[in-house]
Amino acid sequence: MLADHLPVHRLRLRTERLELRLPESFDELAALADAAAAGVHDPDFMPFGVPWTEGGPEAVARSVALWYHRAIGRWDAQDWGFPFVVFHEGKPIGVQVLRGTRFAVTREVSTGSWIGLAFQGRGLGKEMRAAVLHLAFAELDAEYATSGSYDGNGASAGVSRRLGYREDGIQHPVVQDVRRTEQRWRLDREAWEAHRRHEVAVEGLDRDVLDMLGLGVSESDA
């Protein structure tokens, strides 16, 4: 089984309405690409720093498939980005990424996400981010989580506020040759605990998975 060689395939997060995991087949990855091709945001507003949703449906779908393979292919225990696919009623509807760089030292993660237009406005974006925050704080002993949202992306900013993040300054990246304003957000453990509302079940978080996240136990500690 693939999980024997890539243990992160064992990890699953479940909430009341969602399951977050890596895809188990090319068909599931294709279904995720189709969800993106059906639309992720208003075409008049670009919510991403990398404008991967530019182009027609075929270009967007291909971008998603290539992005996923790159995310897995460049995995490093000291610099990882977990590309959780979000399933609702058995179908892929979006992606929730959890990233860590030298996590064993920094104890800090960052997040990014997208969800298909057809599934927005139901609180699913908040629920899927809450799932990875539970993994980070409750299971991996994170101390901080960060995120960002561009001006005009009220939905993303609203999720951050409802989950307990505080504003953490702004920056001005250039996106599509235009200077944009990005609000940074920061969440600490105390605020996470005060705002947690979703029950999250974690399955498959074993020693091998921890090793892939840079949290392996040395032989002397075993």
C-alpha cells in the first residue's frame, strides 16, 4: 500500500460534515480538479497570491493536479505543506493546507485553502480550517498558527476572526503586476482554546507520520 511508503496517507481528520485526507486514487484527484474548474471565486477578484485560477476550466484543473503532485514530491520533514483534500458527502470540494518549517523548533504553522463556489456560504471553510488547527494545537503541540487574507476577501478574514486570530500587520505583495494589501493573522494556543467549537477526530497519526513532520522520536528516546 502507498501508505506503507508515505505514511501521511494514513492521516485523516473528521468533523461533523467533513473528512480531510490525501486522495486515495487518481479519480479522487481528478474530481478535486473538476471542483476547482467549476469555479472558486468571482472572476473579478483574485484572492490568491499566486493566480492559479486564471485561464479556462482545463487550465485550472491541470493547475490543481500539478500543484498537488508538486506538494507531495517536494515533501521534507523540515519544510512540509500538508495538502489535505476536503471531502463533503464523499466528494472533494476543496483543499486545506497546513504548513510547517522547522516545526519542531518554531512550533508555528500556517494555513491556506480554497473551496468550490458551490460549497461556499455554509460554514465549511471555517470547519475545515478548524480541523487542521485542532491537529496543529491538540495533536502536534503547536504554539502559533498564521494566515493571511487580501483586502476584499471578507470571507477569509471572517473565518480568521471567528476562530480567534488577531491582526498581525500588513504586507504589500505584487499580484498580477498590481500592488495588493494582505492582512496577516496570528492565532496563539490560548485564543485557539477559547474559540474552539468543532469536534475533530484524528486517525492515523502514528510515529511514522510524526517522523515525516519532523517530530520523530530518536532511538535514545524510544
